[in-house]
Amino acid sequence: MLVVERRAGAWKDSRFRDLPNLLRRGDCLAVNNSRVLAARLLGRRRLRSGAPGARAEVLLLEPESPDSGRWRALVRPGRKLRPGAVMVSGGVEIRISGQGADGVRIVEFPTLDRRAVEQFLARRGHVPLPPYIRRDDDLADRERYQTVFAREGGSVAAPTAGLHFDSGLLDTVRKSGATLAQITLHVGLGTFRPVSAIRIEDHRMHAERFVVPREAAEALRAARRTIAVGTTTVRALESVAARNAGAIRPASGETDLFIRPGYRFLAVDALLTNFHLPKSTLLMLVSAFAGTALMREAYEHAVRARYRFYSYGDCMLIL
């Protein structure tokens, strides 16, 4: 774990197990308890003749609305899975019924209701591991690619800063006098879609669903410092604070907040996060929090010191 001191403009190498020693009595760690769905479906296209065609896949992102049987999804191959196309997975028909921006498709399951779709995912779905993990998922990934806080199903990628914690370290955190607040932001396309616009002001985030329950809001209001575990937690808390004149109150809804350099933070005092890739909104968020120059220097050190990037990599605590 790289510990970055914003005021001093300095950093030091540390270990994640030392995190409790860096906490103060009255601090509150805000964590994202979203759980990754087995939302990747593999199958074959159905040809016009009715015969099975080439391999295809659908990655369900989120329901189009809370009670809808239609889902927003990413598909592969995109050129073949256009509106009107059908993929069959495990004997179940998945129909492409619409098309949105940025390659998103609207899909539906003609023979299944919402509950039956969830049961089908539990039986036949695959965990959508990051593309740089070059192997197929297995049953162990259904738990291994989850944080220790994971409760609320709805994400298509893990909120990876939380992957560093285990129950033993959480006990040590509590003994240090810090508290824990669980919020939910379901990770979707908004989090992992890279910035392709020439001007970052032109980038538009896809909305992601979040919940800040009453218990969490009360703990955060009482905290001496709010330490966000992960960029998804930051976006949820800052979205709530922006709507309530800086206060954290119970809330739910969607957020498309794009935090980039120049943003004024209202809710978060410190941030635990992994190392992020160039052209990502995640890197822009941490640069907004710590300063672009300091982040550039800290990342250069991390590369020289062989810190590990990506989801299962090392982390950075920005104070």
C-alpha cells in the first residue's frame, strides 16, 4: 500500500495490514457492499433458418427499470447481435429488442419473468471477470471476485478497493476506534468505460444505481473523518452531498457524476483505492482528489517500485 499525504505532497511505502495504525478514533470507513452478478451469458446466435449459428455472449448491465423484464446489456459480436437478433443460452432465448448509445443493447427473455431470469443467471451465468484475466471463470470466482462486504446483488465488476479486506482486518479496524458504514453503488458501464472524448468535458458517464441507507448516513455524519473505500463509494457519497448542500442524508437513485480535476469534494476526507489505468474516469477522480501533479509523481514511483495495478493489484491510501 502506498500512503500519499496530500498536504505534505509526499508518499511512503507501507503494507495494507498497517491500515488500522493510520486510522483515528472517530474515523468512519465507507464501503460499497454491492455484489457482482453472474451476469455473463454464453450461447449461440440463432440463424434465420432456426439453426444454431456462431458463438455469442450477452453481459447484462442492469434492468431497464426496477420492474422491467428488459435489460441493458453489452453483446458480442456487436455487428451480428443487432435489434431483432436472437441468442440462445442453455435452451433459453435472449432477444435483442433495442439499441442504445455506446454499443449498449436492450435485451429481453420472452419466456422468463424477472424472478426466473435471476434464477437462470444463478444456474447458467458466468462471473464477468476483467478481460486481462485470461482464463474462464469457475465456481470459486462467484465468491473470490467479491468483497467481504458484498451483500446487494447488482454489479458487473467488483468494487475492487474492498477486495483487500478480510474479517480479521475489519476486527482490527473496529478495535482502533473506527466505524464502518455500508453504502451500495452497483458498478456498471459508467465506472469502467474509458474516456474517448477529445475533451474530458465532453465525456458522459452512464448512470449507476446507488443507496445510502439511514444507518450509514448517521454514522458518516457523526464521523471525525470519512474514509471512502473505492472510487464507487466516493461517487455515491459526493452525489448525495451535492444534492443536500454538503450533508450526507439517506438517499437512493442514480448518479452520473463525473469527478475530474477541478471538482470540489464535499463528503470525503480520505480515499483508499487501487491503481488505475490511463484514460480512465477512475484515474481522473483520484487526480481530482490528490492533485494531478502529485498523482503523476506517486504513480511514477509505483511503477518504479513494481506496485501491481488492476483489480487484484496493490492499493493507495490518500490522506
